Amino acid sequence: MKQTVFSNLLNEINSYIDQGNDAIKRGNEDESVTWYRKGLSLAIQAREKTKEKEISGLLIALY
């Protein structure tokens, strides 16, 4: 059960990253930041350090 919950959280975080990346490809930086921030918030709650670093890097690259 715990593995399924963790897997679902990871899928959701990855989905936010993908949506942020898609927004960047369309030239919409504001939308991208929104998606990345949602993913970062979830990664922090899930204590998923690898994803926190990945998303933080994406946000820093935008600024």
C-alpha cells in the first residue's frame, strides 16, 4: 500500500514537471512557474529530495 501511494506521489510530481516543461515550450513562463511550484510543494511534503533539487534547478533556470 505504501509503495502505491509513493508511486502515485512520484507520478503526480513528474506530471507537474512535464506540464511546466510544456508551458516553457509554448513560451509561457508564468504558467511554467506555477506548475513547478506545485511539484516542488508536493516533493517537499513527500520528502522527495531528488525531485526537490530537480524542480528547484528548473525554477532557478527560469529566473
